[in-house]
Amino acid sequence: MAHFLFQWTYTDRAIKAMLDKPQDRAGELRKAVEAFGGKVHQFFFSIGAYDGVAVLEFPDIESCAACNLTLAGAGANRTQLITLLLSPAEGHGAMQTASQTRTGYQPPVGYSWPSVG
């Protein structure tokens, strides 16, 4: 199961609706996520760049993408951002793989164009 950070901002219309009638938005997110085999680990409203953040878990990336499309299609969010999260063990594994893999990649800084012979 993969973990994801979900961040969103509500539309003005959605905020007005919540002010007119306070709602259980965490419960509504939970319904959508669970329909795609996922789980909501954390849900927070936030003050700052986003109106809310949640840590979600899905069986695979496709399930997460399908849920994200469903939420976007509902039209209540002005912006949505999904970030794949790696556990410390997964991050360590990625570091080990990167350190052991020779790609031949050259960064733009200090790069010299191969001479044409």
C-alpha cells in the first residue's frame, strides 16, 4: 500500500456552503477514499497555502489517481495536490539503488557537448 499527501483549497462556493451548514468533511473524504480501497490516516483543516491536508493510503497509484479524479470532478476544490510519500525504509532503498546504479547522466552544470567527429 502506498501513502500519499493530499492538499487542497476549497472554492469560494464550497466555503460558503460549509459556513451556511457546517459539515463533516473528513467523513466525506473517507467515503471517497474507501470506495477506491484506500484509508484516511489523518485529516486536518489548515491555515496557509491550503485549506486542508490529509495523509491517505491506497493499494496502488491507479486507485489514488481514480479517487483524485473523482474529487476533482466534484468541483468543490479550486486546487488539489497529491504527493507520493515514501517510508524511511523506502527512501533508504531508493538511496541505495541510486548509489549503485550508473546511468551516465550529466547535470547541466559543467556539461560539455560531445564533439562531432
